[in-house]
Amino acid sequence: MTATSTQPAVFAADERLVAGADWLSIAEQVAARLSETAVARERAGTPPHTEITWLREAGLLTLLNPKEAGGAGATFTDAFRVVRILARADTSIAQILSYHYLLSHSAFWRADQEQCERLVRQSVGQKWFWGGASNPRDALTILTADGDGFRLNGRKTFASNASRADRITLRAAFGDAVVLIALPGANDGIVHGNDWDAFGQRLTESGSIEFHDVRVERDDILGLFPPKPDAPLPALTTLVVPIHQLLFVNFYLGTAEGALLEANRYIRAQAKPWQTSGVARASEDPYILELYGSLHSDLRASIALAEVAATEIEAAIGRGAALAPDQRNSAATTVYAAKVNSTRVALDITSRIFDLMGARSTSARYGFDRFWRNVRTHTLHDPVAYKAREVGNFALNGRITSDPLYT
Amino acid sequence: MTATSTQPAVFAADERLVAGADWLSIAEQVAARLSETAVARERAGTPPHTEITWLREAGLLTLLNPKEAGGAGATFTDAFRVVRILARADTSIAQILSYHYLLSHSAFWRADQEQCERLVRQSVGQKWFWGGASNPRDALTILTADGDGFRLNGRKTFASNASRADRITLRAAFGDAVVLIALPGANDGIVHGNDWDAFGQRLTESGSIEFHDVRVERDDILGLFPPKPDAPLPALTTLVVPIHQLLFVNFYLGTAEGALLEANRYIRAQAKPWQTSGVARASEDPYILELYGSLHSDLRASIALAEVAATEIEAAIGRGAALAPDQRNSAATTVYAAKVNSTRVALDITSRIFDLMGARSTSARYGFDRFWRNVRTHTLHDPVAYKAREVGNFALNGRITSDPLYT
Amino acid sequence: MTATSTQPAVFAADERLVAGADWLSIAEQVAARLSETAVARERAGTPPHTEITWLREAGLLTLLNPKEAGGAGATFTDAFRVVRILARADTSIAQILSYHYLLSHSAFWRADQEQCERLVRQSVGQKWFWGGASNPRDALTILTADGDGFRLNGRKTFASNASRADRITLRAAFGDAVVLIALPGANDGIVHGNDWDAFGQRLTESGSIEFHDVRVERDDILGLFPPKPDAPLPALTTLVVPIHQLLFVNFYLGTAEGALLEANRYIRAQAKPWQTSGVARASEDPYILELYGSLHSDLRASIALAEVAATEIEAAIGRGAALAPDQRNSAATTVYAAKVNSTRVALDITSRIFDLMGARSTSARYGFDRFWRNVRTHTLHDPVAYKAREVGNFALNGRITSDPLYT
Amino acid sequence: MTATSTQPAVFAADERLVAGADWLSIAEQVAARLSETAVARERAGTPPHTEITWLREAGLLTLLNPKEAGGAGATFTDAFRVVRILARADTSIAQILSYHYLLSHSAFWRADQEQCERLVRQSVGQKWFWGGASNPRDALTILTADGDGFRLNGRKTFASNASRADRITLRAAFGDAVVLIALPGANDGIVHGNDWDAFGQRLTESGSIEFHDVRVERDDILGLFPPKPDAPLPALTTLVVPIHQLLFVNFYLGTAEGALLEANRYIRAQAKPWQTSGVARASEDPYILELYGSLHSDLRASIALAEVAATEIEAAIGRGAALAPDQRNSAATTVYAAKVNSTRVALDITSRIFDLMGARSTSARYGFDRFWRNVRTHTLHDPVAYKAREVGNFALNGRITSDPLYT
């Protein structure tokens, strides 16, 4: 039973614009496979070994890597859509793939050119799965010199993908400097807390991580070393946060699509009309029709804005080193607008689908509450009020508060 | 750690109006006890044996029974408030007590006078816990004559409290007539499905029930028997649905109070200020202050309306047999208005408390998602759009669509 | 044709609680009279001479004055309800009466005892109409000594009732001190700008005012003179702002009631069913019924909270000099919660009534847009976000930001 | 002082996609001109003679006509954007141009080929301005034979553009048949009621119209005559309603853009920070920033969906006679989704801009209430609940209730 197999054509139009539509088909196939077991896996809390393998086998891990390096050479726009499609079936897996894209590019963009080429080659060749441990609300990990290399120590309350990752990106203090590291996930001394226990995004392996005298090679440190204190960061790194946020937006919207598609099928196949409704089928109830239409309309608008944001991010990436701060901020503002809008829409839809389906849809065998739990959990990643504030800040004052996440 | 012990004074004002304030103190004590184990019990899915015992020992099962019969002689207004207080800690237990009140009175009000006096006496004397199996969306159970008594057969998809009940109320078809029965819960042939698996109200024991040739005595059948086809029902029975709904309203509102109280404590004790907020404590964040204030304001309004509705229901009960249809409909409309308003408010608050508390509040150890799951599950009991419709219907057309639940 | 004459019983319940119900009947009579000409007067921008006379003749100007002084001896709760009833027909007149109550008591409570008794006696005896010029966002007016009296100079961007007032209250700087003055409105040198041109509350006479060497007597200065720098203000003066706000709340809610009552009548008498609705009358349209019910429910809740707030303010007033800051803040918080809730509800209802009535209801001959224009204009008196903030502030931090309006 | 001259870049991105960007520049110039007098003209109720001349001179009347006939050969997508831009300054003029586009094409698409070519040629050559009188809620006008021509009689409660129109389209009963007529506006016997008195869209000349024995030529009757009873309508005519609705959507969104742009300028230039805000400028107030950002985000999403709908309508038009019902319904559903979403967003923004600007922004000299009045008036054209219903109907049942407007 898959959410995507019976998916009506209503969402198709936005996607017809896509150039390399193959990846969307592949994503739909993976989504179909994910949805067969999504409810059971979530209930069991099964770590996503198998599912990461599916992503790898489907070629989705190397989607964004250049063709000349053996990757698919797809665009971030493709990646946003792939993530959205996967989220219809399983938001945890969509998040995992999102962080993989983000964290690997965060590394590639900070690396110097030779490092970058080598990392990309290895990442594609060995189909690396990337993780990270960069929660800025914890203290930095500490890097110290040790012979011809270094030792890493410290703890992060949350990590992303790290327990399964071939490479873990993280920032560490080295004396007065801060360096970005791409650490082999198999190194000795890395301890995973396996303590992620949120009520949503249960399969994302986002628990704590500790580093006990972990060996770090010079080559694992990205970019110039030792870093020059005042060297400007590569322009593309200023896009890391907006891209991150737009990946979020897409898996929120995909989750809302999944919720509405399940409601659609349920209403047609199972829901009974209310006793005083005077209609023969639930799908003819005036209030169900109107509410469905209203939620669907809001979702269409939010998806449309996510697509506009993707276009702007793509254009900003295309400017490369020439990307000006105002261009970056304009694209970032569109992403944050999409974040603000999609957060409200996704929370609303995942809670109100039950008004469409009625009392029996709360049975645990459907697992329909996971949509709300997933969206509710991840939309707290950063407070949405502050993103709305930045949208207003750019519109009114022409500036955005600099994000302390990635200086 | 209890939700009620640190409860600020802000909700106190409405309750200072209460005459017999003792019952509110007792309810708060039971709530404090419930909240100590609420998260763990819900996770384990423990059937509420112990908790029903607490209700019994606290005197809450006989709260509404007349003093002359040994009950507390309290009013339905007291009962509404008791239910609201319990729901701050545990909405399942608040629901169980609500159905106990409703189902027992549904029986008392349908019984003839002598029956009623006997039932009340027994119910108080033995501290009966009442259940029911009256879901109108299933077929009626079938009653057939058998010697000096009867046999009952049939199945109901949902029941309420039945698996623990001393008496189970239900309607059965007897030939062309429909009779109301108060069945001893221990009778042979009653099989409980134990199949309640909704994602909310998990401890309410609302699963299916089957009756296999269950013996029914003449005295178990309430009111005149055989029933006269056209005999009007006692006037008070027309209040059963509004009272039912106002009990719901109160446990929705209590759940929202509990959610907001937990958020209050969490913000003060644990939440960290956002990194770009510029404030030292989460409780000084401008967006947290405003959102808290906004949710709190809506909740205060909804509680105030529930109190107005209680006053009107009380007045309608007081009219007894003289209750006119328009008086009944006016009181019912106020209850339905409270239902419409409280449903929106409770869903909103239980979802948005997380915006107040931030990402870490999603940890399973807090169980804060149970507030939304509980409210979301039970607010589907009947579609709220149809209750809004009835409010409009009475205001515009002076009538209410007759409720097919209890003819 | 009056909004109040056909008013259905749905709002009656809350008011049945009222002790001196006579004043409500009188208010309803005045409201009926006001509504006959409300649309035409607003369009013509007629200054409210006649309407103030009606208030005076009906005894509403002296409603709050003690019986022993010849007043009606009614409570603020009565005044809140009177204002709400008038606002159903004409929000401008309801505002005018509100400011009259507020400004006169602001004077009485600041006066020393002898002054107060004299002022009340005169105010009742001559049926004074009170105004004020206290906008705190302008500079203070300046008071200087002049022989045995004083001279007043300055300008205020907005005033209230002043152009018709027998007494105008205002604050003035006298050297380093700030004094409160109750100035005879007929004094020479007072110039009214007649420049109030907001799109709502058009008949409130809220334009600018200038003072050119206006003579002020010693007796016009309230309280001790010269004021002691650190003398605490009388406790009751700390209730001036909450009472002000609760008067606002009541005329917002009355306006919303008026809007919904007009819609009710229009739907029944004039609205045509939509062509694809399948119903014979607009009042049977499922979406009209549901929306009406939903708006009505929210309004009932908001009114219920306004009544709770009135009870708390009444209790705070009753404490007199013994009123403790926390008691004041608790009552003020309930008022602010009512402000936050009623602002949202009144804006929503006055905009959405048109969805109930349809396209033809926008004809200028009905003047139905005045409800939104009136509410939209006055709800900007102070930003509602800051009131929500204070509600959160009290709930989370046990304090309220001190209001710079009346130090 | 023009709304468009200081318009920040934030809306630019969506429009950069536009091919023939010239028309957008021209529209912006006309909008700048309109906004100079918009407030004064609305207050005076000046009929839009001059403004129609501006549209004619700017080439906007012939925007959609084919280049080979002397028109601009632009697409409907261009027209949607032009209308949106004009609405930022003056929603009445944007409506007038919308109806001109719609009514002329309604005629062209119903005409047979030769008639169509002639009509287009004349329309372009003489820069005709088109009107209509087709309100389906009135009785049809009556056409009767008269010599070699016909006579038309009847009355319509509302008309569009008719009092200034070179051609008026309308439907008339001819015996049992219904015919579409393109009537010269200067014919004898046409009487304009000049009785449009809604509180919004004041300059749209939408009053009643009467036909007293108006002469109609055979050539004024469009399509085959006499009509064959069962002849299917040309496929493109099924797009008339969706195109109509998408024009509405665009002038709602343009109005919301105009409102937000005015608020933007006002906040930066005039608004004072609130006294307890602790910030130096209104544009730094946390609540203003967040609310602005939130409204802006919703508007961006709604505009993005309007653009998607334009793409789908364009594709449907491109299919011409081959347009299948499902393709039509899919495109129509996207338009209706945009209608549902934009109605909510535009009402919300035009009411809430005042929370951004504060009390003084209600002064009549700004005329800022016109945005809400315009949107509120026109969004009642057809009940939005029924459009939401159709969105749900297509998603759940794969069908749309056939619109009785244009059978």
C-alpha cells in the first residue's frame, strides 16, 4: 500500500517543468518502496540501514555530484524535488538525504580546490554517505596537534546521520581559530549516544556524539590550514544556511502532500458520511469538500513558492564567487519566506486531515499521526518567528541578521 | 513533578466562583497524583485500574448523586470543573470520569421512579463505575425473550469504560421497539475486544464489545416495558447530548490548560533563549511572550464560555419536566458554541506550545505530544463543522437538527 | 429599522446575570434610536450633539455616580454592558460614553476627598459631559503661574470628547512636576482643530486641541498642590488603564454583535441562495450556517471573557486603597487577555460578515462596512501585540511592564 | 507620490521570468500615474474616463490581440501580470481592464471565424473598449425579431464597463435558444443606471443597465444563428470562467502588494516606535518585523501559485479545439485554488497592514482603507467557499460542478 501509487494528478503540474524528470520517477519508486513499511518501521524505531542502502542503490546519494566525477550532475532544484517526493512517504528518510546533500556540499565548498576534487571523487567512487555534528548551540569540539596530525575531543548534543556516515563534518576550535573537518566516520574514539528520542523524525539517527581523542589527519581539515583570521569565506558558503532551509521546506511540504494524499485515499475508500450530512458518500460531504479544497489550495501555493525559491537559489549558486551579498540575501529571503509559509501550512494540514477522515482514522494501524509528529518536531529546528523577522528585516531594512550558524 | 502543583494563579479567578470548592481541591489532588505517572502510563498503555480506584476513593464517582442517597450532591457544574482539572494531568482519566457521569445519568433519567431510586442507591452504595456501548453508527444489539428474562446478542465497534464497568448502558432492539438497558458488567457472555488502538486517549478502554447470549433481567431494562411506541421521552433525556458535549469541552480545555502549564514551567526552567534573540532568558523572548499571551487569552475566553454554558445547562436541568424545547435548544446551542470554540483553541494550543518551548521539548521523556494526540483524537467524536452548523441553524432559523444519537 | 429590535435571544443569557437590568433596557432603547440614523449620520459626518443629549436624557452620563450624589450608583460592570449595547448600533457614541466614564473617574480618583465630592456633585447636578486631552505620545502641555491662578499652553494631536465637554481632563507640566487638571471646556483660549479624519469612529470628535493662555484656577488642579515628588498615587488610579481597555473591549464586542445581528437579519430577509447551493434559502446554505456558527461561537467566548474581566475589575475597585499590585496586575492581565481576544474576534467578524451576506451587501445604503472601519480604527489605539506580550509577561514572569500612560 | 516608484526588489524575482518584459514596464508607468491621484479620485467618485484613455494610449486595450491584426500579440500571462501591477495602484482600473480582456475574448471565442476576424480587426483598429451585462443571477434579456434585425429588451442589476463601452457583450433569450450578442454601446435605448454604490471598487462603473427596444443587427449575434440546440460550444469558451477568475486573483494580489508596499514606505518614513518597544525606529520593532515577514511570505506564496495557474491556463489555451474536459478541469482547479488562497491572503493583508503602521495611518488623507474595501467588495463576486468546494471536488471525485455562468 503506497501513498504515491494512487497519487492523483493534482500535484503533477508543478513537476512537469522539471528538466531531468528521470530523477523524479526514481524518487517516486523509492518513495513507493518506503511507504510500504513506513508505519511499521516508525513504530519499531528501526534504524535506517536498509533505507540508506536504497538511496545509495537508486543513485540518489551521488545525485548532485558532477558528471565528470561520476555523479548524476543534477541540480539542487532536482534535489529539492527528490526530497519532497521521499517525504510523502517517510520524512525521516527525506531528512537524512537532505542532510547528506547539505553536509557534503558544506565540505566541498569549504575545501580548497584540490581537496574538493579529491573529496568529490572519493565520495562518488565509494558512494559515501555524509553526516555532521555541527549543532551551534553546543560548545565547539577541541582540536589539538598530535605528531603529524591532530586529536579531536568534545561532545555534541545532536548529530545528523553521523552514526551511519562515511564522513562526518564538524567544526572544531584549534587554538583561537575555528576549522571545518570532514572526519572518517569509522575512526576510533567516536561514540554515538543513540539517544535521539523525539516524538517525530524518529528514524533520523540524530542523537548525541562524543569524540574521545579521535585521530584527525591534516587532509581531513578543509581549506587553508592554519586558517588566516580575516580571510573571507568562499561566497558559496553563505548559501549553506538557505539551502539547508530550503531542503527543510521541501520535506515539510512533501510530508503535507503525503498527509493529504492519504486523506484523499481514505475518504474515498473508507470514510463514512456523517449521519446528518444527507449525502451518500463522505467524498460528497460539503464540509469535507471545502476543507479539502482549502488545505489543498494552501499547499499548492506553498509548493509554488518553494519552486520560486529553488530558482533563485539555483541562480545564486550559478553566480559562484561573484555572488554579491545583496543577491545572496534576496535569495535567502525568498527561502525564509517559503520556510515561514510552509511551516504554517504543513502544521495545519497534518493536524486537520483528521477532520477530513473522522474518528476511525486515529487508529494506530494507519499511523496518520506521524505526519504531524514529523513536521512538528523538525519545524522547531530554529524558531520560525525569527525567520519571519528576517523576511521583514530584508523588506524593511534591506538587511538580514547574520546567521551565527556558519560564520 | 506535577502539572498542577506549580500552577500559577491565572486560572484561579473563574473557579473562585465555585460554591463547594472542596471538590476542586480534591480534583487537584487526584490530578497531582495522576500527573506523576501520566507520561509513563501512557507510554506503557497501562489499563486504568488503579486510576479508577483513585477516583472511587476520592469520592468522585458519587459526586453527582444526591446526598440523601449517600452521594455528594454536587452539581453538574462541579462535575464539569472536576473533569477539567483532571484533564490537565491525564485526559484519558478525565474522559473515563466524564462517561461515567453521563452514562449513569442517562440510565437514571430513563428509568421509572422506583427503578431510578434503586439504581442510585445501589450505585452509591457499591460505588459503581458505569460504562456504555451505545455507538449509534453500529447496528443495534438484539434483545430476545428467554424464560422470565431475556438474552442479548450483538457487537459494538466502540464502547466506553465497559471493560471495567459495574453497569453497562446500551440500547437494544426488542422486536420493533428500542429499549435502554443497564447491564451488569460481570454477566457471562460479554467479551471485550481490547482493541482500542487510537494514537490518543490511549488509556480510555474504548475498544469493541460483543454480547453472546448475555442474560438480561427485566429490572435491567429501564423505563416502561414494553415501551409504548409514541410515549414522549422524559424532558431531561434531551439534555444528555448537550451534557455529554460539555463534558468533552471541559476535558479539551483542561488538556489545553495542562499543555500551557507545562510550557510555562518548561520555559522558565529549561528553555534556552534563541541565539539571535538578544535576551538572557527564554521567558523574556518577545515572540515567546506574545505567543504565550495570545494562546492564554484564547484559552481564557474559551473557559469563560464553558462556564456560561454550564450555567445554562444547570438552569435547564433545574426546569426538570417543565423544560421547553426552545429552552433546551438555547442551552444546547451555547454548549455547541463552546464545543466549536474549544476544539479550535485546544488543537491550536496543544500544537503551538512547542513553538514556545523549542526543539528539545520534543523529547519523549516529557511526553508533551500527548496533549495534541489526546485532543486530536477525541475532537473527532463528532465532526465539529456540524456543531458550528447547528449554532448557525439556531441563530438563523431558530431550530437545531435533531440529534439521531438519542431519540 | 434597528439592529437591536429584532435581536435574537442568543446573547441574552450572559446578561440575565445582571442585577440592575433596567440600565440594559435603557441602553437598548438608546441603541434602537441610534441605529435608526447611524448609517446616515456617519455618511454625513454629523457631530454628535444630539446623541450626547440622548445619553444625558437617558441618565447614562450619571450612571456611575453614587446615588447619594444624585447619580444612578451603578457599577462599572453595568457601564461595560451599556457601552457594549450602544456599540451594536453606533460605535462612535459608545466610545464617547466610554471616554466620559473613564475621564471623569480619572479625575475623581486623583482629586483629594473634598475636591472629589464637589466635582461629583457638580458633575451630577449639571449633567456634565467629560472630555480629555491626554495623548501621551505628544509633549505635555505647560502650566505656568499667573496671579492667583495659572495659564495653560500647548497642543495635543488627539483629544477625546473635548469639543463638547463641560470638563476636559489633561496632564500638564508645572516646573518639574506633572499635574492633572479638570478644565472647564468653555474657557477662553481653547481651540479645537476639528481635524479628526480617520476612516472609522468618524463621529468621535477626536481631533487636535490647542491651549492658548487658558486660565486655570487652583481648584481645577486635582489632588495635592504643589504635588510632592515621591507621593504614591492613589491605588485606584492604577486601574485607570485596565478600565479604559475594558471599555474598549466592550465596544469592540458590541460592534461585532451589531455586525452579526445585521448579517442575521440580512440573510433571512434579503440574501439569495447561491446558484449551485441546491438550497431554497440562503439561511439553509451549509457554508453560511457553519461560518455563522463559527463566528457566533468565537463572539460568545469573547463576551464571556469580557464578563469575567468585569468581575475581576469590580473586585479590584472594591479593594480600594488596599488594592495590592499583584491583585491589580492579575485583574489587568484578564482585561488585556480580553483585549487580545476581542480584537482578533471583532476584526474577523466585521470582515467576514460579508461572506455570509454576499455581493449585494456591499451597497453603501446598508453601511455595513462601518463595523470593520470602526473596529479597525480604534483597535490601533495601542498595539495589540504589546498587550499579548503583557499577558505572557504576567503568566511567565509574574509582572507587567509599567504603563507609561498614567504614571 | 507613487506606490510603485519606491517599490523594493522583493517582488521582482517572479517577474524576471517574463518574456516580453516591456509590457510590465508600461504597466508600471501607468500604475505610477494612477497612484498619483488614486486616493483623491476614489474619494470624489470620479468616473474613469481619463484612466480608460490612459489604458488605450498605453496600448493595453489591444495587448492580447494578435500582431497580424495590429495588436501586441501578448499572452494571457502578460495580461495577468499587467492587471496585477495596475492593481497595486488602483484596483478599480485593474478590474476594468480585466473585464475588457475577458469580455472581448468571450465574444471572439464564441464568434464564427469570419465574424471573429472582423471583430478583432475592428476592435484593434478603433481601440474598442469592451463591456458586458451578463450577470447570471438576473433574468435573461429578451431578443425578438424585427424586420431584418432584432430588438432587445430587459434589465440587468449589474453590468461591467458598459457605460463606457464600444461593445457590450450579453446573453439574450431568443425563443427557446440563448444567444450571445456583441452590442454597439452607442445604440439607442441603452440606459445606464449609474447606481453602483458599493463601498469598494467604487470607480468600476458596475451599475445597472436597461435595454429598451435596442436595435440589434444579425452580425451582432455571435456564432451560428439560429443556434443549433445541441451544438457543443467551442472548447475555448470553457476557459472563460477560469480566465475570469484568474484575472480576479491577479487584481486581488496586486491590491495586497500595493497595500504592503504602502505599509513598507509608511513604516520607514512616518511610523513612530511604540513607547515600550525599546527600539529607536518602528522598522526595528520585533512585532512589526515578524508580522511584515509573515504577511509578505503568504503573499509571495499566493503570487507564486497565480503564476503556476497562468502557466496551466496558457497551456490549456494552446490546446485550442483539442482541449479535453479533464485538461480544462485540471487548469480550472489550479485557478480556483489560487482564488481560494489569494482571497484569504488579500483580505488578511489589507486588514492587517494597519497593525504594522499604527493609529495615525487611519487618516483619510492616506486612503489606506481602500485596499480592504476594494478586496472585500470584489471577493464577494462568487462565494469563495464554493470555489474551495470545487477544488476538493476535483481532487476527491475528479469532477467540477458545471458552472451555470456560461453553459
